[in-house]
Amino acid sequence: MSQPELNRRLTTLDSVFLYLEKPESPLHIGGTSIFDGQISYDEVVQHIADRLHLVPRYLQKVVPDPFNLGHPTWETEENFEITKHIFKVEQDKPLTQNELMAHAGKVLTGVMDRAKPLWEIHIVENVEGNRSAMISKIHHCMVDGISGVDLMKILFDISPKSAPPPPKPEPKSEKPKKDATQVFFDSLLGSMQEGMNRFVELQQGILQLTQTFAQNPQMIGAVPLMAENLPAATTPAPFLPFNKNCGGVRQLAWTEFSFAESRAIRGNLNGSVNDVVLTILVMAIARYSELHGVETKKNFVRFMVPVSLRQKEQRGALGNLISILPVEIPLDIKDPIKLFKHVNHKTGLMKATQMASGLGMVGAVFGMMPAPVQSALGAILNSPFPVFNTVATNVPGPQVPLYMTGKRMIAQYPFVPIGYNLGMGTAIFSYDQKLFFGIGADTDAMADVDKFKEILDECFVELREKAGVEAMDKVMSAKS
């Protein structure tokens, strides 16, 4: 896969993930891959080292702008050592699934060292059942969910027989170092260019929306519907049991569902797989809230749902190209079918009114502010009220098996960052005919994430039965 030219200076959106990061709110994404058979630390190191030149961002670190005029830049790490990024987990016995989950929580706790490229991989060579695992984390300033999937296509194989390592590129001639004056003007021009890029982005967004309404007169009728969604973007969310101050320690719960069953539910109820995901999450949050004494009548949950704005020609490029949808759903709709229909209606409204693009334009306005102002705002930003209750991101992955050094990946549990007063988040990854759920919680805000996972399992079965879908696959949940 050809790699597009990488930008040297971080964009506004990439930089925001650095500006907003705090010890109690680390902003890296991650995942735990489980393999059938035992992968070898040494083989994985060699396998990745042979391909690392295909993702040069992994050889670069974030360097703050020396004059604090622009966003940080990506600079090649001159003394890069792969063993400072890939670690072997020392163990004297095979880890159980619960022990692996606990260790992954430890790996995903804490901020990453910005003095080196912002990625790590931890290899667990021995997991019960003749399995092994790879726990990875990468700072969100480097990738979003979709570009993370593109990255998998480079680091994994599509057959047990590993592909030969790609030839390394010809060494490039070193560019002469810039003097202080050149660096100053580079910072100044970089800041101006980013502001201009965001201004152009805003203009293009307005033009696109105008053209959409002009070409589709029926869209005029959708304008009043935008008012339905405005409160979700402008008012505080209610406090739910996991909306508390976070301490930074992460605890995980994993589960998985049949993708075939999810598609059958979608088909029977005339919706999408994403509607299935949101429906069972709302059901689980309502029951979990009631378990903790929180009233659900006339109450609601507001999801932060990342939406990719990445176009086809931008696939393969790292960085972030996303917008956020505030999806607000009542907690007192007890009938699963009625709830599904409501979720489908709400997400349909947001698609009809192109809300993701509209909120992307709001982000473009923020990006027009000078970088020092953005950095300062990120440092002091803190709200006593939750803007959202939780994060839910659903990333489509390959539906064929992938392999690492000849061993088949049988599970991939993703992780989405949480923090501030969002004490719980759920990342969903579809892979090899299964939906893998990675539930991440801050231990100060949600000590019983395993209970939430149990409720979620029950909700999926209930929705499946109510939708008239029979169980198709026996899938493994993370229970032991």
C-alpha cells in the first residue's frame, strides 16, 4: 500500500490530543490482540523492524515549537531503538484471560513518554489455552480508528505464511539544519498555514452544505430537525454513575458478539449494526444506573460518537480526520425494539442534517485560533459538568483472519481513551465475523466495570431474541 506524504507539523486536531492530556486523562488509544498459538518476542521484534520504514511516523517523536508560535512538529528520532518500544512481559506461568485483562489495564494506565516516538507494544508469550497476546498503545495524536486499521494492513499478514519483508528505501540525503532565523519563520509560517487551512476547511464545509441543500430541496424539511440535536451539543449531560473525577488508573472488561447475529438483528429491524451497538449500550447503561440508584425516568445518556471524515484518497495517511456526534438517547424506553427504532431515528436525523460535517466546521473555527491560545485553553480546560456521559466508537475492521509471525489473531479488543469526568468508554472493533467490545473504566469512577460487561451480555441476548434472531455462533466471552 503506497504511503501518502506525511505532514511535518501536527494539525490542530492532532495537537488537541496533546494539549488536553493530563496524568489522570492520558490520551492514547490501544488494543489487545490474542493469538492462537504462542508468538515469540524475538520474532515479533524482527517482523516489525522489517516493516517499520513503511510507517515513518513510528520513527518520529513530537517536538514542541521552539518559539511557541505553531503546533509541535514531527522529527525523526536519531537514536531510535526498537527495544525501547517493544517489551516482553516477564511471566512464570501462563496468564489467565482475567490476568491478561488486568495487565492490559496496567499497560494502558499513565501518560506516554514524549521524549520518544509515542507507541509501545507489550508481548505476552504465554496465555492459557496455548495462546499469546500483544498489548499495544499509541498516542491519539498519531492515529484515529480508521488509520489504525490501515496500519494493521502493514504490520499483519493475511496468511499463516509471512510475506517477505519489503525492500528498504534508498537512504535520503540529510537536509541541512536550519538556523534560528529560518526556524523562527518556519514556526510563524506554519502557524499561519494551519490557520489558513482551517479557514479553507470552514469555507469548504459551508459550500458543501449549501450545495447539498441546493441539489436536494427535500433537505429543507430537515432544517427544523436540527433543533432536536442542538441541546445535545450545547447543554451539560446528566450525571450517571461513572461520571466522576478520574484518577488515571485503568481497568478493562472484554466481551464479543457474533457479527452475523448483529447483521441479522439489523436486517430484521431495518437499521444498522451501529444501531445494534448503541441500543445494547443504552440498555446496559440504564440497568447499570438503576443498579446504582440513579433514576432513569425522564433521564438520558449522551454518547460521544467519533465519526471518520477520512476520504478514500486519504486512506493510509496517519493522523486524525474525525468529527464528534453527540448522540442523546432516553434511558426510560424499556422495550428493546422501541429503543432500537428510537436510536435508528436519532442517528438517521444526524445523517440527514449532516451534523458531523457541521460540528467539524466548529472544530475548524477553533483551529483558526493561534496555537499558543489552543495550548493554553487545553491546559486549563476542566468542566464540573459532563458534556458527554461516555464514549462509544465503532471501527470496522477486516472480516478475514490476520496473522502475526504465522499465528492467527483470534481476538482484538480495542481501547478508547477516557478521562476528566468520563469514567467509562467503549470501543467496538469488527473483525473476522465478530464484534469485539473493549470497555475501559477509570477505577476511581467505575470500580465494577465487570458488572457492566455482564449486563451488556444480557442485553445483547435480549435484543437478539426480541428481534426474532436465533443464536448462530458460539462466541467466547472474556470470563476466565
